[in-house]
Amino acid sequence: MKTTILVSHDRRAMAAGAAAAEAALRAEISKRGLDKDISVSATGSLGYEAGGACVLVMPLAVVYTPVTAADAADIIEAASKGRALERLAKPVSKSWKMPASGSHAEKLAAAQQRVILGNAGVIDPENIGEYVSAGGYGALAKALAMKPEEVIAEIKTSELRGRGGAGFPTATKWASAAQEKADIKYVVCNADEGEPGTFKDREIMEGDPHKLIEGMIIAGYAIGASKGYIYIRGEYALSISRLEKAAEAARAKGFLGEKVLGGNFAFDIEIARGAGAYICGEESALIESIEGKRGEPRRKPPYPAQKGLWQKPTVVNNVETLAAVPHIILNGGLWHKALGAEGARGTKIFSIAGDLNWKGVVEIPFGTPVSAIINEIGGGVKGGRKLKAVILGGVSGSLLTDSEIATPVDFNSLAKIEAGPGSGAVIVLDETRSVVEAVLNIARFFKHESCGRCTPCRAGTAQIVRILEKIRDGKAAEDDITKLESLARVMAQTSFCPLGQTAANILSQSLKKFAGEWEACLCAGCACGGNKK
Amino acid sequence: MGSLPLRRLRLRRKQEMTVNLKINGKDCRAADGATLLEACKTAGVKVPTLCYLENVNDEGSCGVCVVEVKGQRTLARACITKAANGMEVSTNTPAVRAARKTNVELLLANHPADCLVCQKSDYCSLRFLAADLGIKESRYERTAKKHEQDATSPSLVRDPDKCILCRRCVAVCAEKQSVCAIGLAGRGEESVVTTFGDMGLGGVECANCGQCALVCPTGAIMEKSEVADVWKAIDDPKKTVIVQTAPAVRVAIGEDFGLEPGTAWTGKMAAALRALGFDKVFDTDFTADLTILEEGNELLSRVKNGGTLPMITSCSPGWIKFAEHFFPGVLDHLSTCKSPQQMFGALAKTYYAEKLGVDPRNIVVVSLMPCTAKKYEARRPEMNSAFQYWKKKLNLKDGDSFQDVDYVLTTREAARMVKEAGIDFAAIPGEDFDKPLGISTGAGVIFGATGGVMEAALRTVYEVVTGKTLTKLEFESVRGMEGIKSAEVDLNGLKVKVAVAHGLGNARKLLEQIRDGKSPYHFIEIMTCDGGCLGGGGQPFTTNAETRKKRAQAIYAEDKDMPMRKSHENPAVKELYAEFLEKPLGHKSHELLHTHYTPRGVHPDDVKAEKPACKKEHVCAH
């Protein structure tokens, strides 16, 4: 049986020398005269944050990482004999057999349920044929045979909620835009993945771009839109080129264009690049940016579903949300509703980072406890140190203490501890980290990213940085903590948009949950080097 | 006449009071579509605001007008939140008070505390608000970087350091004036209101209208003051310093001394100016009458000789610069008449200098204008007709050139000088203007209100063309605050269609019609500012919709009380033609009273480059 070696061509792997490793593999194959037996193809990411290239050998279903050019001879030697190279082997999913045993790697495989990322790291993302062979665009055909309202009803049954952070019910958004009458409507994909610690949408766009496109076409059909925009973070060069190629291929095959699948539905997609402003991830600022204006939030109402892009009804959905759509259409809303937890149905992709033994991207059902993400998936805190805190849902999300990490990750359970899954970022801080430093780091981010439109966010973020620097340097005044509390409250209550409303979330939670550490910092000889006189 | 529609409007408002809500525990009703701010106002509840400005700005940026709405996670901005049935609104809770206070404190942290010497202090919304909210000190330290002043414009100075980023100026420039000369650059705390490429107001398509200065809640945008220069001239014994006063100033200047708008303070103004030390106090209304004779004849000549129509008035220098930037292709439609200010300057240094037997170089012409754009106009290089007139006679070199008008003071600057000189404006007994350049008619006075130039022109053109005497001088259809007004006048069978626009956004609409060849009009009056000159960017900071209306009433009352109300009846103008100019559109008129325009475009390179003046066909006979 012919062996295929899939080389992960995601951004990280490319930076780590995937191209050189791939060239070495090809050279090794030629050298051994195995061209007819072993082929090499590019694919998307498998989610590994390891420091090198990542390859998957099929049909053996074994993942090697980190791989460098020097490993090529051993890999080809093993492959030619149908064996796994245990030295580099990592498992990827419980459905795949894994010759190597033991290790944290198996726990990782067991915990994952790769649905949206099912093709990522398996098919060549630049080959539409592979996507179609894997069942791609089948959901589109099925959706076009349904009435638009039936498509929305299916999404409603699925209880899909937005994956960008706010968790708004997708069907409600779609129904709202669908009932608007307009000469043109738009579907906008929010791919401006800018929340620090969040790098999950990239895995979809790099690894399975057609899934996003298919989801967008279905959304367009459901709401009566004829044009789609994918607003991608400008730094995501690989995502941009993959999606451009994918859209071109989809156009050539008749999935996009004047007559989608030869019918009367017209839909096409354009790609817009972000220019590095975090605020443009806020849907109305994103719309302003597509229109060529300064990225600033609009007032709501009217919501984008009523007056969005160029004042026309517009649905703005996150990449992950749209990529879930083909699965729901193919398998039915009830299938999706059976996954996950009450109020948080389906699987969720998490970006895992910080002081952990394993970092990367995983897709797991909603309802998995934070502790499981940290210990089973993340392999525990690095160096056997103790956990101090978890930043969940990105820097605009929430700060969890060790005693809170048993909470399952779903909207309802997290709401009880004033937290939420947010963008799906998990950043772990170990016991050596200073909460004050971490909060200052986050505060600097928001000061830099505030658009400047409203007073509380523009001036509040700057004041917070100033006060935090004073505290860190041991130069704080008696009332500085009171000032921080009052700023955090006013920003949350009176900022114009969610950026400012959430900018001080982690600060105010840390003031409550780590009061001791703040007090220590106000006192002489504090852990962060300050000396208050 | 206006009572019927007004009654209908009130009736409709009453019917639309369909939103039921609770404000501070009391049942209230609000109009459909009303904001919480409007609902509170109706209910007699005051909600403090800062960035909000009725009909200009509702960006919701400052975070001061916040109120608590039961069941909402965040506080609501009253200025942009619509009232809805069943809402329970609280305007006085600990959270609301703390939020307002904190947001104002945050602004104060980055605002220079130089109120004692700030020219805007008496009108500063930020200062008033801080006092109202009981803020004794800002708990926060300065975090923002210092910004340099923009003094590139001859009309306005912007001081971003005093800017609180309320965006009123940006809104008025973009929405009302359709100019968009200023906008936001930079992000977060580095946000700053600036011009394209930070080139300064002097380097971009700014019309110099000064509406931004009028709406600014702080002292971040002010006129470029020429007070010091004017004092210096007054104090120089060698100079004959004469002042001309525009019609709109007399109905507004009293407001800067706390007087109620609605009156013309003409006599007090003349007396105060004389008390300041001006050698002669003259009236721009005189050259307004002259403008009517020149412009009226130009219109008739264009109609008779198949000239470019519609013809558009050219008294308002903001509008002229706007046309040069945005509609360089339609400059042929502009009357070649200079504005009354510039006609005055040219005559003061020729006709009047000869009359006095004074070297024109020793005459200093100061204009008192409701306008910041007039400062720019006076500095236009072609506005040196008196120099051209004297060049040969006095054997002058190009380097000796002097401008027809030396200094331009806004109403606000003049009021400051009066205060500085210790003159009690409220108490000073009225005096008359000096003769002969202070003699004018009611037609000259109404130049200060939108529609006034049109009405003055119609009074003269009608009588000149028909040979009949008008029984009713008031052309009501061109009066009032409607953005674009139009009328048709029958001149012995010749039906003349006229239109009046005020505010450059309205002007743009009429200009687009002309550009597209769809304009039905023969004659158009355009004024840069809302309400005409009485709402000019150099007027007291009390300027708003209400004061504009009251000033207009005062102007029309002044007109009604004048012994002469038609420009062609002005004896001083008749004398001027008899002694000096000979006839309207004559050779001297051409040299001294008419001008040409410069196509500028809006591209930065075009704006910067001084292009050669366009060769225009002049209507004069020579």
C-alpha cells in the first residue's frame, strides 16, 4: 500500500523549517528510489505547539514532531518498512491507531474530538479535490435543497452559539438578517483573530479553508446574501493565501459565483485584510474597516443584521462558528445538540498556552473542566510547579484561581464564577509569575489598542498603566488600589464598546482574588522588586 | 405666516408622545424615537452633557450623560439611547454620579489647567461641568503627550492640548459643511484631531469658516487673534486707523457683554469702537449697498449677454475657498464682485485716501467681522487693488505692496478689546457712524442674514428692470432658517428663478446641480455658515439655533427702521459713482471692486501649490 507523508504547512511549522524538512524527505525518497511507494503532500496544522515541523504518515496514522531535515533518513527508513519511528512519534486522535504507547500524548488524543478540525492535518488544504473527497461541499448541496428558513431552523435546533467570544445564538442573528428586506445583504466572516493567546481560527483557515467557505455560502443562502467578506488579520499571510486559493478553486468548480451549484443562488467571497488594530475584531469596527474607514465601533442599535456593511443587512460570524455550519447541516441540528453541555452545544477549539508542558490547539466538547484542559491536555504545569492562575477566554476574559479550575468550560457553569469561555484561549500562569506584572502586561495591551473614541477607555486604559507601573515600582500611593477599582468599574459601565467594557476585567478580578499579592506589592520588599517607603 | 405649520408640528408632537417610561420613579411620556436625553428634558430632568450638541454631534464619546436603565448591564448614554416603553431610568444614583465624575476627571487629567488665562474660560463647557459635578481636583495625573499648536491657518489656531476629543468639530466640518478638513489620527491616548498628513489647516482644503471654533466646548480651536496688531496701529500717531463693521456684528456683539440677543447694538458698537481709538468708524453696509449695484448689474449683463448662469454671490470667503477646492470647474458661475469687506478696503485706500489727502500707506483698514474666513480673504495675494492703483502714481515697487484690508477682528476679538479698554458696553450711549463710508440702507444690513443678499439684490434689480416701485420690500420666501430656499420673481415677464443656501453642506447640493447641468436657477446666494453671517465662525460663543434666530429678528427689525431700504437709493453710493467710479461695471470698478478665483482642488499637492490665477472674462466694458 502506498504511503503518504503529510507535512504540516501551518505558519508555525513553516517558520520552524517545514519546507527544509519536506525537501529533505523528498530527497531521501528519491535517493532510495521510493518515488512510487511514498509520496509527500502539504497539509494544515495538527495543533502541536512543539518547536519544529510536524508530519503525519498515512495510513500508519502516526505524527512526528518536532521534525528537522536531519530526521528525514530515519523517517523514510521506518516508513519504507511500515513501522513507526518511536523516537519522534506523537498520537493525534483517539480514532487513529497509535503504535507508540504511554505518555501524555495518548491522553491528548483521547480528550480530543476533532470535528471542525477533522480535516486539518489530514487533507491538503490547497487541493479542493481532497476536501470534496472528504465529503466537502456536501452540506452546501444539502442546504440548497432546503428552504433558507429550514437551514436557519436546523441551526436553531443545533443551539450553535457564536465562537468569537460573546456566545450569541447564531440562528437568532441569521433570522434577524433574513427577515430584513434589502437589495443586497452580506455575510462577513470575522477572521481578525487578535485576542492575545488566541490562535484557533488560524488552524481552520490554514488547515481546512474550504470548510469556512462552505459555511459562509450556506449562511449566505440562509439569510439571502449574495456577497461574503472574510476580514482576516493582516499578519495571517498563510491564511490569506490559502483562502484566496480556496475561493478561486471554489469559483472554478461552481461552488461560488453567479450560479452556485448551477442553481439560481449567487454568492461570492472577497478577502479583506486587517491592518493590525485589535478593535477591528469588534464587529461594527470591522465593518467600518471594510468600508475603508477608521476602525471604530458604531453605536448599536441598529445592529449589523439591520444596518451593517454599507448600511445593508449583514451577518458577522466568527471563523469557527461558520466552520461548524457544514457539519450541522450534514449531520442535523440534533446531532450537534447532543454534543457538549447544556447551553453550550458542540465542540470548541481551544488555544492553550502559558506555563504548561504541552501547548497548542485542541478541539474538545464544551463541558470539559478547565483542570482537564490544564492537566490532561496541557500535561500539567511546567517544571512541576504550582498553578497560580488561569487566564480564560483571552485577556478580555476572566482570571481563574486554582480553586476554580474544576469548573466545566461552558457558558452556564462559568457564569457562576463570573467567567466565560470567551475566545477559547487558555493561558496558564505558574506560581513564579507575578499577578501584578501579568495585569500590567494586559493593561499595556489595552492602552495600545484602545481606539480612542470614548473617554473611559481612552483615558482609563492609560491611567491604569500609569498606576500599575507605580505599584510595580513600589511607588504606589495609599489610594491607588481604590483608584484602580473605580477606574475598572467606570470603564466597565460606561465604555462605548466591549473593548473598554472588558479591558479591566482581569484587573478587577485579580484585585479580588489576589488581594494579598497586591497588598504585598504596596508594602516594602514585595516580590516584584518594589520598595514602598 | 409661520404659525400654521408650527401649530401642526406641535399637534403632531403631541400625538407622537407614545412612549411611556419611568424617570427617577415618575411616570413620563416621551415622543416616539426620542432619546433618553430628550425624554429627560421633556420630563424636566437635567442630564449633564459634554460631547453632545443638538443637530451637530451625537457621537456618544465623552461618557458624561450616562444614566442607569433598570436591567441593563452597563450605564446607558442618554444622548444616543432611544427611550422605550417600560424603561425605568435613574439619573441620580451613586453609580451614575461616580461615572460622570470619573470621566470628567479623566478628561481634566490631560487638560491644561490654565483657565485663568484661557480665552475660552467664560464659555468653557468643561469648566462648567467640573464645577457642576463638584470636582475640586482631578485624582489622576497627566498621561497624554503634549501636542503642538497648529497655527498654519491665517484664520484659526488649533491647540490639541486643550482638546477633549469630543469630535464636535469633526462632525460640524464633515456633516454640516461637507468639508472634512479635520479628522482623527492616532489610536487610544495618541488620538488627535488633525488634518490630512498633519499638514495643518493652512495646508488643506479648510474653508476657514470657523464653525469648529464655535462648537468646540473648550479652547482647543480659536480664531487667530490680531488684537495686538490693531492696538499697535491705533497707538501709532502716524496712522489713520479706520474700522469697518459687518452687518452681523451689531446684532451679536452685545451677547459677549451678557446682553440678551434680539437687539441691534449698532450705536453702542460705533461708540465703543470710537472709544477704542479708531480714527473713523465706518460701515461695511456701505459697500454692501455698492455690491448690490455691481452684482445686480453683473446679473443683468449676464442675462442679457448670454453669460454664465446661474450666477452665484461671492460675499462669503469660506464659500469661495470651498468652491475653489471642491468645484474648481464651476468658478465661472461666481460673481466677479469682491466681498463688501474687500470693496471697502480698496475704496478706503483710493477714493477715501484721495478725499482725505492722506498717503494710502498711512491708512490702516481694520475690519470687524463675524467671520474667521475674512482673515484669510484679506490676505489673498490679489487683494491689493489699492496698491495696484497707486503703483504708477507713487512710483512703487512690487516689494512695497500693501493689502487693501490690514487686519480683521472677529466679533469676539473686538469684544475683548472693549473689555480691555475698560469700556462699559452696556452703559455707553449710542453714536452714529462717520460719513461718508458709514452711510447705508436697510438692504446693506440684511446682508448679515441668510437670504439677505438675495433680498437686497431683488429690491434693486426689480426696480431697475421694471421701473416700478416695490410696494412690499420683504421677500419672505428667501428669509428663514430653511437650508435651501428658492423663489421665482417676475421682472416684467422675465421669470427669474433664485435660490439661497446657507451652510456649505447645502451649498454643495446646489453646486452639484450646476456641475451636472441640472440647475434651474438664474441667481444663487450662498453663505458659508448656518444662518448666514449672523451665525459666522467669529461670532460670540453664545451662537446656537436660538441666538441665530434672535439675531435674524434683530437684523430684519433694523432694516425695517432704516430710512432708506434699497441699495440704489444710498446717496453716498450715488456720490461715489458720480465722483469716482463713474458707473457700475466701469473701468475703475473692474480694477477695484472685481476679482478672480483660483482653482485649487483637494489633492494635497494642488492645495499647497499656488496656481496661476484663472483668466476670467470680466463683465466690465473696457
